Amino acid sequence: MMQHLPVLQVLLPLLAAPFAALLRGRDLAWGVAFITTGAAFLISIALFLEQRALGTTLVYEMGNWAAPIGIVYVIDAASALVLPVISGIGFVATLAARQLVAAEIDARDHALFYAAWLLTIAGMLGQVTTGDAFNIFVFLEISSLSAYALVAMGSGRDRRALPAAFNYLILGTVGATFYVIGLGLLYMLTGTLNLVDLAERLPQVEETRAAFTAMAFIALGLFLKMALFPLHFWLVPAYAHAPSAVTALMASTATKVSVYVLIRLIFGVFGVEFPGLADAVGLLVLTLGIAGAFVGTLAAIVETDLKKLFAQSSIAQLGYMAIGIGAMSATGLAAAFLHLFNHALMKGALFLAIGMIAAQAGRATMGTIQGAGKQIPITMTAILFGGLALIGVPLTAGFISKLYLIRALLEQDFWLLAGLTFLSSALALAYVWKIIEAAWLQPRPKGAPKLHETASQYIPAWIMVIATLGFGIYATPLVQAAFAAAHVFIPSVAGAN
Amino acid sequence: MQDDIVIRVVAKVMIPAVMLFALYVQFHGDYGPGGGFQAGVIFASAFVLNAVVFGLNKGRHVWPARYNLMGICGGVLLYGFTGVAGMVLGKNFLNFNVLSSDPVAGQHLGILLVEFGVGLTVAAVMVMLFFTFAGRTAHLRLLSKSDAHERKVSASKTAKKVKK
């Protein structure tokens, strides 16, 4: 059974989805989703531990056809680190989804909702697990198509979910098309789609214009998918108008998977030595990353809708991951992996807490939470901790990733960039303070609806908060895992870390 | 359109032939051009033709909406569990060699089942797409002389019931 774990990781949610769609009654479908995501989480932890213990790459051959001809699923230090993020968030979000979905989605659609939910999780897990470039595209489409449907399901409460989902669909499809165009060029040049095989054959054709074009298409397509500034315009409305449970799931995972795929393709296939890569992609990612960090943070400061506020802050946080990638060093990549992991936890906490408020009050704006600190102290404290982690306050997970990010920049003497990164992180204090002030320092306006909280409402968010604090206080294993993941792509130099 | 005798008669002759051809494309796909995708679309086109000629309501009567989800999910599950069978029999996922004592026959059986799953899902999706879009145009009664007639009949029936 153990040797099947890499495929079961993807297969379980994939095959549970049609079951969930056929079930009648919302609790049955939720039960299927809950058990499946729970099992997927356990599998991903088992894979992580096994990979860490063996220190090698686990390979699973589909139908016993060996790579380059067959499709293989590959668990190396990088995918083993990202899988628990996706399946863990998927599990906790499913836990919360029961209440959120009951409040926000028509009971007749619940079975289909959970089917799409499981499909999007399966698609994301598949992108991380597979070792085949075209298989990545297939899973990208599986997760994206079901994500468009999930966003559009917000239309029962908020009609703006429909144009948001449509924009997301158009831009997401453009991104996926760019990716597949780049892949087509690579296939034409090398005759293979297996990632390892591609990496071996590319050096023979690396001086060709087609190879450079392929890199440009792939990078651009994935920039769109990961919502790198200035290609992020689909993200804010999609997150703001989607059902709350969907926002929590997607904000923590969807863009992260694209970051992972970008790292896997740029560093794993093209390689740092690829001609033009450091100038074209590296510099571009670095510039756009820092610009995105400022634009996202500033937009978040003026935003009053909480979902939009934190969606804007996601743009900024994705900027930090981009900076880590753009640093083109092992420390930078490790920082990107750390931030990918930590940001998923904080955004999960924030959107789960905000979702519970939105499910009660209809919307979650600054007005909704005005003076709410006394009515729902536990939920608001979760938002507070999430916000502190976003700024990067010590003892939260956000501090660790910012620390390594700035360290990576200083290693390469990017003093200005390090300063700008620090400055934009400090600016995040403005929007977090805005929330603190509204929730605790202002009185609850008269006639405002009374908010309430029960244990089942705040437990999912608090699981994430505790994880954020836990990984902030005891970060050593995570940092080691992140460096192991980075060294998959950039071999370690003696004395690094 | 059902008032046109030529179209009706030709459609009645064609629909079974289209379905049979779909099955040929499906099961001959191992040896010649074809397979689940093409066969599914051809099979669905028989239902589309039926609905276009005889009206949406009759079309829905032949393919009730509850078949959609069953077909879509059933096909995916058939595909998936054909792969899982390889795992249960001790090899990797999607290994069809072990489905029969002879590896070639096993591969053959595996592909046949997998392609049938694909065909089922594609056919159900196609029919669902057609009915979903055709059903939206309530005010654009392009297909609908028959529909209007049927509605008149059912309306007069309910009126009679109410009188009773």
C-alpha cells in the first residue's frame, strides 16, 4: 500500500468527486469531502516523512511504464513540502465549509459544490505530484475549471460573482494557453514532455530562439496564473465575490501551486544556467515582485471590504515569493518556499475567520466589524494574529519567511531591495492597524446586527492561527525542509544555510 | 419541424443508424480511427437530432435530466476504477496487463473499458450542454411549434382537471 501513496494522493479526491456529485443531501456530500481531504492530508504527511527519512526521490510509474515514455509521479523534497500545505488547507477548509456552504449556497447545489471542491483540490495536488509537463497542464485545467465553477457559485448571494468568475475564466485560460504554447515549442525541440528528460535535453538546443520563446511563454502564462503584478486583476474580484469557503481554499492554495510550478519549470527544467534566464525572468520577477508588494499593500490600505483587503494583500505576499524566486539563489528559493508555506497558513486563518463573519452578516466590511472585538473576541483575535503574521512580527511564521527573504537579498548585496521589502512589510501595519482600530477601539454602532460565535465557527481559523504561531516559534524543521526543497533546484554550496 | 413529413421520416431512420455508428466508432477505436471522444459526440448527436426534429419536450422525455449526472460521473468512475483494478491486482495504477492472464488481452480489455468510460461521459456532457442551452431560450421558440402545441394540450388538460 505504501508504494501507492503518490498516486493515491491525487486519485482519492479525484474519484471521490463523482461520488460526491451523485449523492443527495448536503451532509453526505460534505462527509465524503471531509473524509477524503482528511485521508489526503494524512497521505501527504506520510509522503513528507518518508521523503525526509529516505532523503531520496520517490517515483511512481503509471501503469508500470517507466519514464520518459510513461508518466511518472515524483515526490522530491520540493513536492513533499508543498503537498501537506494544499491537502492540510483543503482539510481545514472542508471542516469550515460545512457551516459556510450551508449559509451561502443553495441546498440543491451542495453535492455539485463538493464535487467541484474535491476536483480543484485533486487538480492542485496533481500539479505538484506529477513529473510530466503536459500532465501539469491537464491538472492545471482540472483545478482551474472547477475553481471557475466554485467562484461562480457565489452568485446566489452576490451577482458580481458571475463577472468575476468570467474574468477569471478568460485570464486563467489565457495563462494556461500560454503555458501550453511554450510546452509545444519545447516538445518540438526536444521530443519529450518528462520534466527530467526535458532538463537533460534542453542544453542541446538552448541557444535557439524557440527555446527562449518557450521559456517566455511558460513564464508569462504562469505569472498570470500566480497573479503576479501587473497580471493580478482577476484575483481580487474572484476572491471577493466567491463563496467564503472557496475564498479560504483558493487564497491559500491556488496561486501557491502556480508559484511551485513556475519554480519547477524555470529552475528544474530550464535551470539557472539557461541563457537569458537570469536577465529576462530573474530580473523581471524581481522587479514585478517588489512593485507588486507595494501596489498590493497600498491598495489594501485604502480597501474597506475585508475580503478585497486581504486579496490585495495576497498580491503583495505573492510579490515576496516572486522576490525570493528572482534572487536566483538557494536561499532565495528557500525563502520563497517558506513564504509559500507560511502565507498559506496565515491567509487560511484570515479568510476562514472573515468567512464566518461574512456568512452571518452577509458581507464583511470595516463597518461590519466596527466594535466587533467585544462581541466576537475569539474570531477577531484570530484575524489579529493573521494580520500580525502578514506584517512579519517575530514569533509568527511570517517573520521567519521575511527573515530568510531579506537574508537572501543581502547575500547578493541587493541592499535597496532588502530595504524596500522591509518598508513594504512595515506598511502592512497600516491595514492591520485599521482593522484593530475598527474592531476594538471604536464602539459598536447602534442598530448594528449582533454577531455571535460558536466553537465550530472559530476552531478552523484557530487551527491555522496555532499553526502560524507554531511554525513561527519552532521553525527549524520547516526551514530545513525549505532548504532541502530549494536544493532540489539549486545544488547546495558548501557552507550555505 | 415535426410537421415536415420528410424530415420526420428521415430522422426516424437516421437516429438508430447514428447510434449504431457511434458504437462502431467506440468499439472499433482500438483498431481504427475513433475512440471514446468521437463516439460520445456521435452518440449524443442522435439525441440532439431527436430533440431538434421532435421538440425539446420529447427530447427530454427520451433523455431525462437525471441521466446527465449519472452518465458523467459513471464514465469517470469506470475509467478510474479500471485503473484501480490494476492496483488491486498487485501492479501500479492504470496497469492493464494484469486484467487478464494474457498481457495483450489485458491491455485490450483495459483500453476498451477506459474508452467506454470516456464515451459515456462525453455523450452525457454533450446532451446536457444541448439541453441546457436550448432550454434557456424560452422566448426564442425556434424549435417549438411542437412545444407550443404540447403546452396547449397539457394546459387544457390541467384546465379540465381543475374544472373536475
